[in-house]
Amino acid sequence: MRIVPYEPQYRDELRRVCLQTAFPAEAPNETEQRFTLAMYCDNYLENETAFVLLNESGQCVGYIFCAEDHAAYLRHMEPYLETVHTCGGIYPLMAQAEMGGYQTYAADYPAHLHIDILEQYTGGGNGRLLMETLLGKLREDGVSGVMLQVSAANKRAIAFYEKLGFSRLTENPAAITMGQRL
């Protein structure tokens, strides 16, 4: 296993990993795919910081994406939010809620991250390596803090983040916002 900085050659594989980790039990419909890729993948690949987890065969099996500066992230997200709005239904509200969570803590935690690893590659230290790679880069770049949002039901992920030094900033029945000062 190795971690490399994102290169455009990995784009399609990372989009696949994003969808597989978001929808492990069923195939997403077209609207779910458009929303998920617009909110959690494409902007990060085109505008933000990304590291890729490759298996022994050189296939993408995970990633960590990070927007290092909240204000820049908001500018970068504008065209992707247009895509979200075309999804209709609850999707624009979901995007607004997530982005509002980032806005609340952006002064102290200007960066936020997303990390996903295919299930068969979890539990072997790969998540820790991805996280340490990103946190090292953020420290080098002088970023003062990083946050993330996680489903309140995802006890495994919450324990992982707490073990890495993240603390709970706020929580509700659906989600927990966690942060780490750097």
C-alpha cells in the first residue's frame, strides 16, 4: 500500500471509490450519483488537496480530500452547488446543512476533510496513514485547524477520529462535527 498526491489519471477511479463507499449496499440512482460526486468528490479533485491510497496493484482504494481554506472552498463550490440544485428534492437542503456546519467553525478550523477507504482496505492502518499524510501537509502549509462531519451512527469512524486527536465540536442525532487544532 502506498499514498501518493492526486494526479488527474486517478480521477475516474476516485469517483468510483467515492460512490462505492457512499453506497456500499446498493447502486445509487443518477441523482444520488450527481449529488454525491458534486458535494464530496469533483470539487476536491479539481481545486483542493487530495491524497490517494493505492493497493499493491496500483489501483485506487481510498483517498483523503481536504479544502484547506474555507473562503476559497466556498468560491470553488459555486458551480458544484449549481449541480446540487438541479438534483432537486432534499439535496439542496442537505448541501446547505453540511456547508453551514463548516461555516460555523471556519474561523478556528478553516480546513475540512473527507476520507474514504474501500471496506476491504480498512482496519490495517491505511486510514491513519492517509490522515497523518494530510495533517502533516496542513501543518507545513500553516493551517490552524481542520474539521470534519461524520454520521452520528458511524461509531467506528467516530472512535477512529477521536483516537487521532479530533474532538467533538457539536453533535445532533444525525451528525457530529469534529475538529483538531494544528
